[in-house]
Amino acid sequence: MTPFGEKLRAMRADRGITQGELADALRVSSAYLSALEHGKRGRPTYDLVQRIIGYFNVIWDDAEELQRLAALSDPRVTIDTAGLPPKATLVANEMAERIAYLDDATLDRALVLLEVGTGKESRRKLTRRERLIKSRREKLQARGEL
């Protein structure tokens, strides 16, 4: 499941809407919607994300978060390390080889390291998920695990 698929499924469940009902309203097939929720399809189009935002009457920060999750939800990622240091290629390949075996806590630590290393979290307002990751990072740092 992708971050976008997880969010879409949660939004549907919170409102008691079936996949079929949502698919009809969005003018897509139930099979496509199921594949999108389960990460079997690529990232959704801008138009589809806008229809979802309209259907659920999502506003401001929540709409931005949904758009951001859609952009981050390609289940088949390609990382171009051409021109980067050899260590970048090593990290990309190790991650590709091992990501299926990482638990949630390890993935959270990896996200924290990426955000801290790039300064990403200081450039924009944090989403709910990012605030959760930040909180976990602070707990890991307090325990000396990071």
C-alpha cells in the first residue's frame, strides 16, 4: 500500500463509503480504485486527486497533504545516482534490496535521518505524519538511539 492509498482508504472508512460508491463518484472503475489503494498502480493523476479532494470536501492543509502523498506514492521508484558519489549509489541499492524487510520503527528512523540530513522539515509546515515522525525522532534522541 502507498501513503496515498492508505490515506484514501482511511478517508473512505471514516465516512463509511464503499470502494464501489467512491469509484462511481470519481468516474473510475472499482478495480482501478482498489489497485490504487493497494499500491498496484502508479501515482494518481492531478485530475483524479482534485476529484477526490472535491468529493471529500477536503480543504487547505489536508488538501495539500493529499496532493503531497499522491506525489510520493509511486510504488516503483527509480533513483538516478549518476554523477553522485559512489556512496549514494550504494545507499540507493542497499535500500532497494532491503526495504521489504524493514519494520515501521526502522523506516521512521530512516525518514528522520533523511529529513535531518536535507533540512527538509525546516522549509515548510509539517504534516500530521511528519509531526509524528518528529516526535518519534525526539524520543529516539532522548533515549540515545539516534
